[in-house]
Amino acid sequence: MNDVSELSWYDQIYNEGKLEAKLESIEIALAAKFDAPGLELMPQISLISDENQLTLVLRRIALTSSLAEVYQFIQELRGRSLNS
């Protein structure tokens, strides 16, 4: 019998697609706003697997003019994830 708490294969694929789309949006935003230096953050951002956190990263990119602030925010998010 299937465990109700497990996601169906469809839900898993759907969620993975949403994460990929969010990462692509972040990559586009970083390139548009900060050029190549912004794209250097993608390896760290790609380690974030929570869709809500990725949404926060995308909003931070939109609202700030400082790449350093985006970098600091990502470090804070990753620190929270490690401590959870």
C-alpha cells in the first residue's frame, strides 16, 4: 500500500520542474542585473532546494542594487538550512 505522505511521481516531477524554472529565473535576473559576476553565485544558489527560499532570493535580486547584499542573503539562507 502506498504511503500517503509520499508524493506521487507526477508531483515529484512537477516540483522538480518548478525548482528548475525558479533557478532559471534567478539566473536570468542575475545576468540582467549584475552581468557575469552575478552568474558566479549560481553554484551556491543551486544548492538551495526549497522553492520558498528561491523565491526570496529572486525577490532580493529584484530589490537590491548590490551583488554583495545578494551574496550575504544567500549565505544567511544556507546557514539557516544547515542549522535546521
